[in-house]
Amino acid sequence: MGAELNRLARHGWRSLHSIPLANKVAVDHLLIGPAGCSASTQSTTTNGPYGSATIP
């Protein structure tokens, strides 16, 4: 997923990956760009990825 997000750089987006936070929590992907920012944490289960949040 990170490689795909990096491709957005040509459209003015900056992507950061594996950002450590407090209490052993990490943001897997953070996008910062013209439209704002979006952060997601990806976990794989039998139901697929979950845990995405968008920050306006």
C-alpha cells in the first residue's frame, strides 16, 4: 500500500509511513496534501483491512 501512496507525490501529496506514537501505537500511513490530511492503520484479518480515519 505504501508504494501506491507514494505515487501521489506527483499530485502534490506527501506520504509518511510507520509513524510511531505513544503507548506502542503507530500510524501506518499518513497523507498530507492540497485537500488536507488522512491517516490510516492497516490490519489484516479474515474480513480484510480495518481501522482507517480521515482528519479534515
